[in-house]
Amino acid sequence: MEAWELDAREQIRGLVAAYNALGDRGRFDAVMALFAEDAVMDVGDGRSYEGLDQIRTIFTGTSDSILDRDGDSGGGGGPRFLQHHTTGLHITMGGRAEANGHSYFTVMTDRGVDHWGRYQDAYRPVDGHWRFASRRVRIDGTTPGGWADRRLNGPAT
């Protein structure tokens, strides 16, 4: 393996880790810096989010349902925090200018495991730094009655 590929793989590992670390802390400007300007994101809601302005709405909409320090949330009854744990990152290099990745995630809240799923990514270098060209998020399961379950399926009746 050549030095450029080792560097690319390490940057991509850092990119994937930074996405969740920054997002979980509400640092959305820093999250947006991880994407190429024309990136596309698919979170499984039947819509494709194209470009940074549209992608940002995914994060700002989610943050409204998380409890603040005073125990209040815009969505009512949300968790106090989210912690995304990513594992099994498999990177396939397509050369010096493109790569793909697949990983799994588990999301913890103050109430325990909430939901889990997969990321499918495309990456490309922008100004010497690897960025997300696209990200596809798929939730494989949720804890019944948990935060993601309520957001995806509505309140239990």
C-alpha cells in the first residue's frame, strides 16, 4: 500500500468519527465542514438532501427533539443526549480521488440503546481533505417506545 492510500484511509476514518462526535454535541457548522459543497444525503425519509443548506436541516430538525439542560425539548419527551457509536468501517479505495465506505452504528441515549443501522458513504478529497460526497443512513432497528421509534412511527396508541 502506498503512502497516499494510508493517508486517505486515516483521513476517512477520522471523517467518519468526527461526523458523530460533532453531531452528538450539536456542533453543526463543524459537521457541515465534513461534506463537499454538492454532497447528497439520504436518511431514508423518501427525500434526497442536496447541498449543505438542505443537509443542515437534517441536524437542526433533530436537535429540536433533544432535551436541553433544563429538561425541555421542542419535540417533548426527548432524550438528554445522543451518542452514536460507529463500528466495522470498511473502506474501498477507487483511486486518489474517490472512495466508498460502509459502517454500522448504534445510538445510545440516557435511557439505553435507542436505535441502530448502517452508513453507506462516498468520499472524495476537497482541498486536500477527504469529505463526504454522499451519505446514506439506514436504520435497521429501534427500541420500542424509544426516541427514534417515536420519531419514525409516531406515539403508541
